[in-house]
Amino acid sequence: MLEQIIIRKSFLKKHLAAPLLKEREYFLTMKSKEGLSRLTLLGWAGYSLKFIQYFDLHDGEKRIVSLDDVVEAARQWSSPIPDHYHSRKRHDCPSSRIKFIEMAVEFLLYVGLLDSRYQDDIINYLAERKWHRVRLIAAPFYKERMSFLMDCKSKGFKRQTLQLYAQYQLHLIEYLDLKNFRIVTNEEISNAAKKWQNLEDKGSHKKKGTKSNYSFFIYFANMWLKELHMLPESGSPSISDIRINEYLNHLAYRRYSHAYIKGRRYILTYFYKIIEKENQEHPLTLEDIDKYIEYYTINKVQRNTLKEYLCCIRVYLRYAVEKGWCITDLDKALITPKVYSEENLPSFLPWNKVQKLLQTVKEQTGKSASRDYAIFMLLAMYGLRCSEVANLKISDIDWRKEQVYIKRAKNCRPQVLPLLHNVGEAIIAYLKQGRPNDIGSDSLFFCTPAPIRPISCTAIASVVYRYLKSSEMDVRHKGPHCLRHSHATFLINEGQTLKDVGDLLGHKSMEATRIYAKVDLNSLRDVSNINWGSFYEYKRNC
């Protein structure tokens, strides 16, 4: 093949005397079959000699060439050669360097001497062009970068997102000058983000001065460098954090649930923030309590919510008195607002509107449509609590016996309910179309946005609120519990007894079910039709 494309005998003699003659002949023959012109093949022949020279290749030697060597050879090749007899022998431009790398990769890959990392699955997934692959592999922290991206991929991040993360890893290495493991300060990250923000690259269509460039650079830097343990350790915790953690450890020792402790942490952290004593050793006083109550009064928080917050604070103050964190008997001075038992009607929707809402959810399209419909069916047809749906497992459904196992949120009492046909169909549709079944978890419902994780109560509440608001349903509380109230109200008005409704809802006592007696329209209508005048006249005559 060389005799056909090289005319000058001195050049041909040079090519025939160089190593890997057989491999170069086969390579040029393959290129010729692709329809390349003689001049292009002559260029490939010349480059192949340069590859042998730069990588020190010899016959019979299986020396694997790393991509770091390829990049270094490209740098040497693109360096200008002063006083060269050929005026065009200047390769000091990015396109020349990239061309050298791409051709070297193709040649070394053909002869089987290329770095094995070039064929990694994650590299094939992220990049298609040779130059992009080489950039990803040859940059520092290869193992750390690929491990991070593989972890993100396993969590369900899209390919486009992973490609963005991979590019920003290279930006961080370049702008923070990361050559080895070291601690990176927040000031360094901020300065590097400003440089990245002010960079304008027409080749990548990056515009100068975009705020999103600055904010995302800082966000990703903190996320990735934290994984590498290259961020400075956080400062010492505040006095309030130390006290709250000590109190919560006390609750954990007393075997309070994780959800309860998480809620107490939120309330107490916000308490110290409102009274502005996050880092003060001064004991809590009555003025602090007044300031806390005044804040929620101004913001018009409902009495039920304020009572819950104040009860939490009062229990904390009892512990704080023993520790000397507040004045004596401060917990006894805290008075909660009066809340009358069953003073409000349950927030519910008429059953015809519930059916209309279910039909609206069923007609939706999108990645989360089948999941949302299955969740709504469980909430509406069984009256389940939000946490009971979130904690539902695939193993809780017995398809042969057509039963569903429910672990009640209160008292953790188990309950077996019949699996309704329409509910089962909704769950099957979600299992086939929407659930990530390769995740290796028994949880039934998962969040749609990455990272893939079991759905939370907050996510379910957000889904229900979004549908109720878009459907313009006239209900006081637009949350999952209104569907539970709607289910119970429907059963009451269909003639079911309070005992039956309480058993279905998982109530331990009739006191919890008694609130639905106020929406028993049939019984209330019978009471209103009583002739009370005749009744009182009969009583007088007796």
C-alpha cells in the first residue's frame, strides 16, 4: 500500500524501514477502502511515523500507550519549531493539537496499543468524540471523577446531567489548579467562579456574565469537593446546636421515633433563630417566650399549630431547667392557646368531586403520571395516611390472595385490607411504566427527579396539593389528609357505622372516629325532621 501512495523513493525507504510496517500497511488499506484520497492517505502515513517516534514503538513490543502520553505528544507536536525550513511547520493552534490526538487514538486503537480506559463503559456513555474522551481520561483525578459520575448514574441522573457534571469537573480542575489532594477554601471557589462567569467561549456557546454560571460553579464545587474531602471542616457548632443535640440524644435514648426527633429538631432550631440566641450562653427568659409567641401571632399561625409548637418548647424547657439553660419554672409560665376538642369540621370533598379528581389524575401523561394515580387511589379508596402510603413496600401486596398489608402510622398496628381491583390495576400500571425496578429496593413508590430515592411524605403532600390546586377544588386543607376525610365521610353517608369506619381507618378508639358524626348528613337530616314541639308537649303531659 505504501508503494501506491508514496512516489519519492527516499520517503518510501524511510517508511519501509520504520517499525510496525505490517500494521501500518493494514491500517492504510482499511483507510483506502473507506474511500479516502491519495493525499489523505499520504497524510495518515506521515502521522503514523510521528506516532512511532513520539511513543517509541518497536516491533514485537506490546507497549500500551496511556492517554497522558498522547496529550503530551500532542503538546510537543503543537509547539512551534523556530527556523524550520518549511514555513508551514507551525502547529501551535488548538485544532492542530486536537487533530493529532484524534488521529493518534484511532491508530493506536487499531494496532491494539491504546490505553484500556478509552473503552470504559462510563466513558462511552459520556462522550462520543475522540477528543472529548481523551479530555475526560487524561485530566487529573480520573478515578475520583468517574466514581462520582458512576454513583450519580446509579441514582438515576440523566446522561445530559452527567455530561454537564463531567465538564464542570474539568472546569474545577482548571480554574482551581487542582493537581493533587488539598484543602480548597471558599474564597478560592468564589474567585474561580467569577473567572468562569466572566469567560466567553464562542466555541461552546458560553456567554459572558451569566449568573447561573457563577451559582452552579459554586454549587457543584461544594458538592464534588465535599465528596473528595477537600473542603475545610465546618466551624464549631453553635451553643444552641450543642444543646439541641444533647436534648435530642436524650429523646433517642428514650426510644422516640426518628420522625418525632426530626420534627423536634426543626421546631427547636427555629425557636432559637426567632429569639436570636443561637450563640448565647445567657439562660432563656420569659421575654424570649413572649418574643416567640409574638412572631407566630403576627404571622397568623393557627391555634392548633401554635399549640403544638409551644408544647414542644415546654417539654424542652423542662429538660433545660435541669441543665441550667433557662430560669427556674419557665416551663410552668408557658401557657398554650385553648383548642376545643372537635371544634372544626373535617376538611373533605364530596365523593363525586373525588371521583372527578381521580379521573383528572388518571388522564395525565408524563413520567410520574402512573405513580401519582396509584398514590391517589390508595389515599382515596382506603383513606390511608400520607406516611402509610410512603412506607408501603412491594412485599406488602399479596397478589394471589388479593390483599394489601398496611402498617399503621399510629401505634404501628398491622392491618390487612382487600386489594381493590381498580387500585391493583393502578399499581400494576405504575410497576410496568413508571417504577425504576432495577434499583434493588423493596419500596413501592420513588421520587421521579434524581437522585432516585423512596418517596417522602413531603413529596406526596406536594403532589396532592398541586392536583387539588390545579383542579380548583373548594377544600380548606389541600393535602393528603383531606382524601382520608373524604373517604370516611363517604362511608358515613353510605350508612356505615362509626365502628366500621374506625376499624377501616385504623383508629384505636371511637373518640378519633367521633368527629365524622358531624358530617353524617343522613342522621343529621333525621334529627332535623323530628317534631320537637310534639316531643316537648308529650314530656309536659307525662
